[in-house]
Amino acid sequence: MASLSPHSPHSPLSARAFDDLVAEGDAVPTDGWDFSWFEGRATEARPSWGYARAMGERLGWASAALDIDTGGGEVLASAPRFPAVTVATEGWPANVAKATALLRPRGAVVVAVEQGAPLPFADGAFDLVTSRHPVRPPWSEIARVLEPGGTYFAQHVGPSSVFELVEHFTGPLTEETRRGRHPDDERADAEAAGLEIVDLRAERLRMEFHDIGAVVHFLKKVVWMVPGFTVEAYLPQLRSLHERIEREGPFVAHSARHLVEARKPAG
């Protein structure tokens, strides 16, 4: 899932007409994982562990690395050095093209892989597998493509992430839905696939949406938040949330993130 700007402006945008803000948020392109458009309009605190920096350090000592669900390749591209073999997978065609343009000049190969499909790589092909906000981590496939002693290092979206915003549009969600992506469940799934958990840390982080245009763009970009979201289908909820922001200030929600480091036993 998304990571918005970490900077927190304390003076929101000047009041603008609802229709103008909604139209602006609706018109912004949604390909890739560049969230610079949100600057001054929405914020999200950063996890304390600094995933991109730590990922870059691990890529520095790896010999063959795979990045799953790379998006537009922006996070992987932040690493100062790539291993001799660097591969990324992505399922959304627009992002495949964007990631290829960004990563190919650095020698990385981007492979289109549909969600849920087996990874098209040999057993034990990589000593490092990374991912930032995978849609659904394919634990058995991760274990298969890791060489013995290899590492999976990732930042995942946790349970009930941004659900304050989601439930404004959908109404109350079930406890089962709210528990989805729980780190304890992911630990069990990883161990069932034969991996050993080395590190597992979770944090909840404050988010602020300063105008309704930012909400529209967020829900269009992060499509699994409110599946099937369109402005037309949710116009009453958008208008009521706009009025709330105008009346009370930024809408506050909380993202959930957890850091996962797992190892394939060397034996």
C-alpha cells in the first residue's frame, strides 16, 4: 500500500469548492508508486525502522535479488547498489512499463507476473527476496526461490490499515476483515512454508487527509481500500467527508505496517 509524504503541513489548503477538489483528485494519473502529488495535502508518519535504507544495505551484499510487487520500481531504485542479478516482478501492466523504464538502465529485469501466479524462477535462484507492501506475500513461492540460508526482507501492510477512512465509505467491517494481514498470522504462514522468522515488528502510524481531492486520489490509487471506488458511486460519502474536513480540519486515520525478516534454513 501507499506511503504518503512524511512532512506534516500545519496550514491546510485554502477552502476550495467541493466539485473542483473532487475533479482534481479524480484526474491525477494513478500509475506507479510516486506519492509526491500528496505533498501538502495528505501525510503519513514513517515506520521507525527505515525500510528503504535497510533494504539498500541488504542489496549491497546480495548476489542475486528478487523484488516482489515492485510497483513502479521507485523503492527498489532508491538502493545505491544492485546485485549482479536483480529481478523485479509486478502484476499491473502500467506499473510494469514504468518499472522497466526506471530499472532497466541499472541492469535490473522486470517480469510481469499476475497476482497469485507462481513465480517464474528456478528453485533456490535468489539469496535475497524483498518486497514493500506486497498485495499478498506468496510464502511457499518465496521459500521455493530462496536458496538455503537466503533471506526474505519486507515491509507489509498490517491489519485494519486506514480503516477509519475505509469504513466511512463502506460502513463497519467484520472482525475477520479487520484482522486480515495480522503479523501473527503471517508468521504462522511463513513458518508453515518452511521459513524461520528472524525479526517481526509492527507499528501504527498517523495519517492526515487535508482535503477531499487527496482522499479521491488515494482511493483511486490504492484500489483495494474501497474496491470499485468511483466518484459517482460514493458522491454522498465524499460530500459528507468534505464538509467534515471543512468543519473540523484534517481527517485522521492510521496505517498499519510491519517489518518482516525471515530466513530459509541453511540445511
